[in-house]
Amino acid sequence: MKDQEEGRCISVVAEHEGSVAGYVNLYFHQLKGPFASLGYPEIVDFGVLEKYRRQGIGARLMNVAEEIGFQSSHVVCIGVGLHSGYGSAQRMYVKRGYVPDGSGVWYQDKVCEPYMDCCNDDDLVLYFSKGKCFT
């Protein structure tokens, strides 16, 4: 909420019958990650509560975040964790047209060099991007 109040991001919340069902934050200028110097908007902290999944809520949240992001850039990016808890998100991003950026796996906000020790926790991330379709 503080980041939104300070203009660093836009937060979108989905409701279902008066209850919060999901949320997504779109940051305009990331300070870390492979896209930091490029100024692409990044979708961060996307989630749909378990009891509301598979109802299209996540797709609608992503549609709104992408629409907002594409107003200021031709590319929107996202990072996703690699452990199985992120499995459904990984599949969704690929189905929506996101592709890995090619920088490899990141751990604790740094490129995970080959054979480097790391932990398969929430800090082990692969970054993706999606370009705006011009039709």
C-alpha cells in the first residue's frame, strides 16, 4: 500500500461477492532484476486465494495489469519462483505468452552463476517478458 501511495506501483484487487479474491501489483521502475535498467513495468506479488482459483479471476487480474503496463511500455515482465508452489503460475505465464528473458536463474536478486549453491526457496526466480502485440 505504501508503494502505491508513493506512486511506485498500481495495486489491483479482485473481489468476489464482497470478499477479496486476489490481487496483483504492477511496478513501473524496478530497481533490481534483469529489466531494472530497461524501465519495463513488472508484475509483482500476483495471487488468487485458493478457494477462488479456476474461476478466471487470475486471468482478469493479469489482463488489467498487462493493459496498464502496455500503456507505458511495449514490454511487461514478471519473475516467478521455481519450486512447485509456483507451478500453476509458471504454467499460466507461459500460456499467456511470457517467455524467459535468457538471463538464467536468479537467487536473492543476483544471477545464479553456474554451479553456485542456492536454495529452492522463494528467492530462486526465473524472469519472463511479454511484448505487446501490434495488430
